[in-house]
Amino acid sequence: MNKVLWQPDRTRIEHSQLHRFMQQASEHSGLKLDSYDRLYRWSVAQPEAFWSLLWDFTGVMASERGERVLLDGERMPGARWFPDARLNYAENLLRFRDERPALVFRNEAGRRDSLSYAGLYRRVAQVAAGLRRAGVEPGDRVAGFVPNVINTAVAMLAAASLGAVWTACSPDFGLQGIIDRFGQTEPKVLFTTDGYLYNGKSFNSLERLTQVLPHLPTLGQLVVMPYLDASPDLSPVPGAVLLDDFIDAAATEVEFTRVAFDNPLCILYSSGTTGVPKCIVHGVGGTLLQHLKEHQLHTDLKSGDTLFYYTTCGWMMWNWMLSGLATGATLVLYDGSPFAPTAEVLWDIVAQEGVTAFGTSAKYIAAQEKAGIRPRQSHRLDALRTLLSTGSTLTHESFEYVYQEIKRDLCLSSISGGTDILSCFALGCPILPVSAGELQCRGLGMAVDIWDNGQPVASGKGELVCTRPFPAMPIGFWNDSNGRKYKEAYFETFDNVWAHGDYAELTPSGGMVIHGRSDAVLNPGGVRIGTAEIYRQVEKVEAVQEAVAIGQPWQGDVRVVLFVVLKPGYRLDKPLEQTIRHTIRSNTTPRHVPARIIQVADIPRTRTGKLVELAIRNTVEGQPVKNLEALANPEALALFRDLPQLNC
């Protein structure tokens, strides 16, 4: 049993939206659903009743809902949710029209802008009118090569208001990365800024787009949103127009196009580390309903709260955060490095903006701990109630750090899902305790289980699966007319069961532990080991900045090879190797102890900070890495080629 670090008091529990939902669910079902476990089991056993009640509880706006909730409910893929509904995603996010702040923008240079809910509605009306004048119709793609600024949110909502499909990638992507994404999805209109900021430097976006545009034959209009320069030079991109010249400044009302529940809303891209990125299409209703559930019930986000998630527009958490507008929260957007101009810049914003829910990556929390940052002593965090962490596994030590050095009275919600579902399988819960190293619970309505050899396991580790349909399942992949690639991605392992690709276990308390990606699981001597189990121990060693482990085929078996990046002033000598091995062996098993430990200067990772064990393994084995554009630092892979330590 993992150590309990936080327990909500009775007042917090009784004032939570989840508590109120439990009461309504009990009345609706005639059952005593007075615990999260009972509510969860009911939500999975009675999906039509659960999702129907959730629709009413969250106040989904629609011109038509219909009586039918689920058709072909035993098929994955193939189940259809609310088949008679007609709704618009943007209409639900723009339901508030008052002067409360909807969006607050901050950047690393100290800039601050804000836009009220009323102002946001007017801006969306103007941009939507411009898109309609440009010939954008339902189903057309509208793309963003954009930083996380207010105008990006406006452009997305304007596209959604027309029933168009939004797709975006971060402006730090290289040429091929942009072409691999937008070349597949063929946008009609592309929004960009003149540049973006990162770590004290400004970068020009227009110069790169001059090389991209010839690969986008369907593009009818490039719209430049001034950011670094109030009057940017458009000469590098002939035919481009400034945002003010594109919009209809006289428009005051948004004409919402209501579409079917499963109409496409947005296209997100897989990381692409094993080939050209998959274009994952997410639907209007499933995305909205799932996000409302995760915001209101699992995060206890309310109207008047302030939500700040450190993210780029190319990461799914940007879309997840944007849906917070439907709850009436203020969203804080940030452009820049999380460590510029100081390592505490994000905590400055949390304190200054009165953030109630702050989201970031596990890697960021670990880096703050390594840097000795103590926000509890340096910042007023009175408003902060919830800290969200995702992107990779949050270690036990990071859990401890949060409660020791950030805030003691805090719901630390480690969450896990992904781009594939634009949401989560496992989440936080405002009425449950937080235990070190655990995600608090499985998401309501998500029939999540752990399987080994095709069967559920009562205890122990295995494949994370979902055994019943859920509304946020992707509609499909773009340009995959027969659905073959979609089925191969999630249903090839188990028929009619979603295999997510995580190696995990359920805990006796109902929580979950993620041990790493299934395809990165190590297998020395036939024993399956999650890489996160090793990382947790290595991070305890003071000299180690970061580490990555792979399995190397060796003499008819597999051996564990650990690569470490050390802090300045340290080198990998025999005593340090012994310390690392002893730390791992003392807290795990002899199978976890690496056969080789090798010092490297850097470790490759995706643009969202995830380690790429497979790319490293392919490099070590002399196999090609298919898509270097997916990596934030592809040059680091060269450090893993032809290492003599791997041949003995």
C-alpha cells in the first residue's frame, strides 16, 4: 500500500461537483452510489444512463439531443453515441457573454493580455465571418502553425463554429514535420503568427512557411496574426494577409453550424517517431462531453476558477484546456520556456493570476525538484487547489516533493490518456485521497482494465485496455477510408477491445500505476519490467540528471542498458556505477539492475518531453529512425551510435 499524502476534508468533498453528481446518479438509478467505487462501477455497467445523466448535469447545449444514447454498443469501433443529436462545440464554449476574463495571455518576456467572455464572442464572430467569406464550409480543414496566444484560441473556435475541422502544430516544428502533418490534412486556410518566443530568443515563423506552402496545394489563404511585431513584413509569403484584413470587423453575432455528434472537430497527430504521424480525427460531441466530465467531475473546475496548463498548441492538453471555457473558467495561456527568464516563471504566473488548477508535465515537476525550487516558501499559492501532471509517469519522489515544497493542501492529480483519445483513462478525483506514485482512479464511464495473455488480472501488471466503447474514441484516421490503420493501431492485439499501449497495474485502493509504454517494456530472462520502475530509482541518485533504459538483444537473451545524463561536475566512475546499481537492486529486483551503464551528454525526446526509448533502441541496433522531425532534439540520437560499451 502506497503512502497516503493528502486526504480531502468533508467540506471539500461535500462542495465538489462530483458529490452533487453522485447524489443525482443515486436518485436517477435508485441505487446507493455513495462512494466513487460504486459510482464508477455503475457508470461502466450502465453507460447509457451515465452519459445521458452527464449530458444533463453539464448542460450540453444542442438544438436536438434525441432519445437514443447508444447504438451498436458492443462494437469497437462501430458504436454510435447520441445519433440524433445536433450541436456545435464552439457554441458550448461561448455560452458565457459577460465581462469576466475568458483568456489571459502571458509570455516569458513579461507581456500580459486579456480578453473577456464578451470580447471573445465578438472576436470569434469577426474571424468566423472572415472564414465564411474565404469559402470555408463544414468539413474543411483550418490549420494553425501557431504559438499559444489568444488569437490561436479565437481561430480554433471560429473554425469550429462553422463546422470546420481544426488542426495545429507548434511553430518549433521543422520543415518536414509541418509537411508531414498539413500535407496529409490539406487545409483550406492556415493561421500563423510572425514568430514566437523561447528561452530569451525570438524565432521567425514566416521564413519557414515559404518552404511549406508549395506542399499545400489546397491552401486558399494564409492569415498572419501579428505577435512579435505589430506590423510584420509579409513580403516573404506573397498572398498572405494580416488578421485585421481577413476578418469582418462589423460582425457581432456568431452563426453556429450545428452538426452531428460524431462530426469531426479536430485532427491531432501522433508523435511520428516510428513513421509519418497518424492523423487522429476526434468528434464534436465526444470531445465536448468527455472534457466536461473530466473538468467538472474529476478536476472540480467551476465557473470563476482559473485554469493554467503549460502546453503548446501541438499537444492534446491545449485542446483539453480550451474546453474549460464551457465551464466558465478563466484560461491562462503562456508562450515561452518554462525556465525563462527564471526557473520560477510559471509559479510567478500561478501566484499572480490566482490560478486554482495548474497543469504541467511530470518532467517539469522533476526538473523543479532537481533545481531546488520551493514554491511554498517563495510564492503565495492560496488559490491553488489542484495540480495536474501528465506526459509521463510521476514518481513517488515527485509526489513527495509536491507536498513538501509546493503546497500541503492540494489535490495532486496525475492523469494518463493521450492524443489517441484526446482525454484520459485514469484521472484525479476531488473526493479521494492521493497516494504516492498512484493515479487516483479510472475515469467515469471508461471500462478500463489490466489484461495479461488476453485475460483480466486480479492483481499485477499487464496491458491497459478498455473493454467497452466510450464517446471520446476517435472517429478514425484521416485518409483511412476502410479503417484498416485505425483497427491496427488499437484493436489488433485484442478483438473488440481497445489496447492502449501502456504497461500498468490497478492498486487495491482503486488507483492505477503506469509502468511505461508496452513497446518499451524490458524483458530480461523473460521477466517483464516497466522502464518507469528503473527511472524512479535512478532519479534518487544525486548525480543523475536524467536517464533512459532500453533492452538490448544479447547472447540469446535481453539485457538492460541504462544511459545517464549527469549533473555538471560529475562523471560516471566505478563508485557512481555501484551507487546506481545498489539503489536499483535495493528497491526493485536483481532483474532490474542494468548490465551496462553508459554516460551520454543528452537524451532524445519528443516535443512534449517524452523519452523515446524505441528510437534509441533502433539507433543502438543500427535500424533507421523513420521520423526525426518528431523529436525536439534529434541530434542527440547520434550519441547512441557505435558505442563500444554495447559490444561487450
